[in-house]
Amino acid sequence: MRQSVLFTKTRKEAPSDEVAKNAQLLIRAGFIHKEMAGVYSFLPLGLRTLEKIKQVIREEMDAVGGQEIIMSALQDKEIWSRTDRWDDAKVDNWFKTTLKSGGETGLGITHEEPLARIMADHISSYRDLPVYAYQFQNKFRNEMRAKSGIMRGKEFLMKDGYTFSRDEEEHQKEYERVRDAYPRIFKRVGIDDITYRTFADGGIFSDFSEEFQTISDAGEDTIYVHEKKKIAINKEVYSDENLAKLGLKRDELLERKAIETGNVFHLGTRFSEALGLTYKDEEGNKKPVVMGSYGLGPTRLMGTLVEVHSYEKGLVWPKEVAPFTLHLIVLGEDAKARTEADDLYERLTEKGVEVLYDDRDASAGEKFAASDLIGIPYRAVISAKTLTAGKVELTKRSSGESALAEEEQLYSL
Ligand code: ATP
Ligand code: MG
């Protein structure tokens, strides 16, 4: 993409009411726009990154047999009443409204109820199980805390997945299969070394749930980390009895702030019983389906990547989720350098390299500042000087290493 046609501009200052580093940098780099507290729009560069994050998650979910769907945002009060999750006294973060035709609706906070009902139409026999379905969808939650930028939105994207199994034993296998796909996602986006599987409160569903917590001072959670065993415990369930269950000792654990990037729950038969989701086993007995749920927030993950990878001048994207792989920058007025850069851009694009080409009439200082903010993994500079050498100056973002490079090297970045 030519930067001269990109409608977003980088800027020196973030809005003064924005306190989160992730949102400040993403706004300054033109990735997102702040609509109001906890509500953000995604602009071309931000959307490219978000789509890449989604694609990593999608590939890993598909690899464990996930079937992608999209459910509606508008919710049917009736099914939520059946599980006792409609009442504001029970669930306090709904956005609700009245329907002109009468009655009420709400914007989905999560999707256990509607999917259990959908599955009730499709599952009837043990042969139909197990099933794993997931979606990417905006969730709406009237969150109180809005200090964490895109990591805590009132409207935010969630990957939510749900497994449906015949019994506890089958559920446990499904649960572990989906859960164990999560570290592969964190590895691909470059935070596996600082992301811990963490024991946490199971809420109304079960004694325990498991979370994936990424170590960062920007986190809202406190966890106790066992670095060698690569597991952790959330402070909310931290007690001797716990520790004993997990075989951990207090003096081996380090207290850390962390961001909950994902979590996985055992749901049992709570939803299937309430919504009539049953199947017939081999003997023809009617049984409730055992469910599990698997959440991961692509927008929170994007904010997390900014919190842990960025530095004072700007963003630093891991290649897998960067909006572009290469930032090609032409410097100076030199007509020959311009033509060379135009041609190189065309050739690279043809070869399938994702290039953002800064072809604007701007000073070197402005171009570098914008490039530092946007944080594309590789930068190639063409100027009258590099032309003399017949090469480009290639800089790797993560290490800052710079060297003159042949064009062919750019094909395989
Ligand atoms: P938290 O305790 O941080 O509020 P949660 O327990 O409400 O999270 P879930 O309801 O299980 O989280 O949501 C699944 C995933 O969705 C979370 O692991 C997180 O990645 C993401 N998520 C949850 N709430 C938000 C939010 N307000 N903004 C952005 N992402 C969110
Ligand atoms: Mg929450």
C-alpha cells in the first residue's frame, strides 16, 4: 500500500483522557480511533493487525477441529431467563433495550445460551458428539473499569468457543485438546515465554477454571508464577489448600501483574439442562450434553502485544501479526531514487511481500518518526546514497540491526 493514499496520519500526541499505553500508541500510530471511554474503532492498519491475530487463532482452532460460526449480537431474553442470567441483579453488565414490537433484548455478553439452543436443533444422538464450535464476535459489556485501552472495552472482539461432549470423560479430552492449542497461539504472536497457564476461580460454573495470563505491569490481575513449572495461580484462589492441590510451595512462587489473555471453563450440564440440549446414548437413554467454553480476546491480545513489545518511540509488531512485513521508505527529491523505489515497490508486491511504501513528500525526519510509531518488522530505505551502492538499507525492527541488502533478500523476509 502506498502511504500517500493511506487516510490515517500518525500524530505526536494521544488524546489527553487516554491513560493506557496500548491505546495511546495505537491512536498515535493511526491504528485505532477512540470513540469514547472503552470504545474503539479499528482503522486500516489496526484492522490488518486484528485480522492477522484472528487468522492465527482461527488456524489453531481449526487444527483442533473447531467449526467457525457467527451468532447474533442481539439476544433473546427468554433463553437467558431460563439460565437465570438475564436479571441485572445476577449479571450486572448487560446493555439492554426495549423492542418497539414489545419486550426486551440485550447485546450479547457471551454466547453459551444461544449456542446451546442452536445445538439442541442439531444434536440428538451420541453419534453427533463431540462437537467444537467457535466464533469471532463483538461482545458488549457495560464494564466499569475503562483504564486499559483496548484491553478492556465495552465493545470488544472475542473468540469464544464451546465444546459439547457425551460425558465428563469425553469432555476432559476435548477440554485439554482446545486448551492445549492456546500456547501455540501465544507462541505464534511472540508472547509464549511470558504467558502462563494459571489456575483461577471457576465462578458459578466449577471449582476451577484455567486462564492464560501474560506478565505485564499493565495487567489488572495478580498471579503467583512458578517459572520452572511454567504454571501460575491467580491471587483470587491463592491459598495453602490450593497450593497443596497443585503441589506448589509458597517460597517458589513470584508475584506478578498479568493480563488475562484467555480462559477456559468446565461448564458441566448447567446450560444443556436448562435449554434442553440432550442426546440419546447407545442404550437409548436421554442424557444432557457436557459443555466447556474457551475464550480469548483478539483485541485484548492486540493491546497486550503493544504493552509488552513497544518502546518509547512506538510499536514493535511480531512479523506474524504486523500490518505489513516491510516498510519501504524513499528519501529525498532525487528523481532516480523515486523511480527505483516505485519499481521496487511494484516488484515486491508482485512477489507477495506485504509492503507499506512511504512515497509521501515528507522529510526524512517525519518519515522515520512515522515508521518508528507504526512498527513494521523490517524497514528498507532507498536514497541517492543507497542507489550508488546498488542496494537498500535494511533495518530489523526488533534488534535495530541495519545493513545494506540486495533486493533478493527482501523477497524472503
Ligand atoms: P476479565 O476478568 O478480565 O473481565 P472475563 O473473566 O470477564 O475477563 P471472559 O468473559 O471469560 O473474561 O472473556 C473471555 C476473554 O475475552 C478474556 O480472556 C479476554 O481475553 C477477553 N475479554 C473479556 N473482557 C474483555 C473486555 N472488556 N475487553 C476486551 N477483552 C475482553
Ligand atoms: Mg469481565
